[in-house]
Amino acid sequence: MTFDQDEFVADCLVAVGESDVVGAVAEVVRRHVLTGAAIDDAFQGAGPGPVTLYASSTLTVQRIEWSPGVQSAAHDHRMWAVVGVYGGAEHNSFYRRSANGLEDVGGRVVAAGEALVLGVDAIHSVANPSHNPVGGLHVYGGDIDGVPRSQWRPDGSEGPLAEVRPGYVAMWAALREYAKEEQRRMSGSELNEAFSEINRCVAEKRRVLSRDEVRSTLATVWAR
């Protein structure tokens, strides 16, 4: 089986014209994730994180890879979303706002070949507790990178995504920088251990770690 990026985007654009837009997009995503490893072949060298295939005010189409051990902060989309997994299993935790901050309202593991539909008001976080990358096709009902959204800090407070995200981005960049210096493979059990330990420290300190804190934490982990 093969995966064609342009064909996938074209199918999503056709689905947006259907009366049941979300249902039609979900069917497109489910069909395409069945191509499995062929999707990775189409994105050789792209690495972890999002690759945007199409973006407009009404639709965003991305391929996203989650590294082993990664765990995202809770965030919202403020638009519907369909997440299909083609490799590995994506662990989703769901929340709702309450008087005391975010309240846990359950979760779902999305396995390879499955798709998850998220409503406009959904708040979730994503984790990959395995030793292998998780690959997915993500379709959003709007410009996911262009609308104001929220992300939650480690202390549980809500803030604008544009304000909160840079701290996380810098922290994960410091992890990869140090791993490269140490000539560590950016996959498998070692990467899982690194991400998991940083996540543990973030939860304990209730804040993101500085570059120096990331480096000292990883030095301790890899000295074991």
C-alpha cells in the first residue's frame, strides 16, 4: 500500500463539502491510516512533531509524530478535530474546566488504524508511553496555528498557548540538544527514559525546566 499526501489532502477537501463534515473527514482519515508504514515512507527525514500538509481558515491537515516518552501539556483546539493513528498507540487524557482548575474526565487510547473525533470544546493531553514513535494524521476544522487557544501550565493554570508553549518548546529543544551532544539515539527506550524523567521533574516542580536543569537531569539519568 502507498500513501499520497496530495491525495489525502484532496480527499479531506472533498469531505468538507459533505453535509456531515466531521463524519466524512473521519472516514477519510480512517481509510488513509490503514496504509500504515507507507505514511512514514512519505515523510522520511521529517522527524518528530507536526508537518502541515494544508492550512486555511477552514481546514488544517497535518502529520504528527510523537517521540517515545513524550507527554504534551493539556490544551484546547476551539474547533473540531479528527486524529487518526497509523503507527503505535496515542494515549489521550480528557479534561473540563472546573472551579478548581482542570478536572479529569477520562481518557482513550487510539490504536493504529483507529480515529478519534474531538469536539469544539475538547480539552486533552497526549502521551506516548512506549519505546517507539507514534504516528498520526490530524485534521482540524480551522486554522489550528492561527487561532487563539489555551494551554495549561504545570501548576494547573490556564494561559494563552502563544505565551505558554514557548517554555515547553525550549525545554524539549534542550533535551534534544543535550542528547545530540552525548550522541544518544533519539528513539527507543533511552529517549523514553529521558522524556519520562523530564516530565516527572516538571510535575514535581510544577513549572517547566530551564536549559541547565534539563541538562543536569539528563546527565543524572544517563549516568545510571
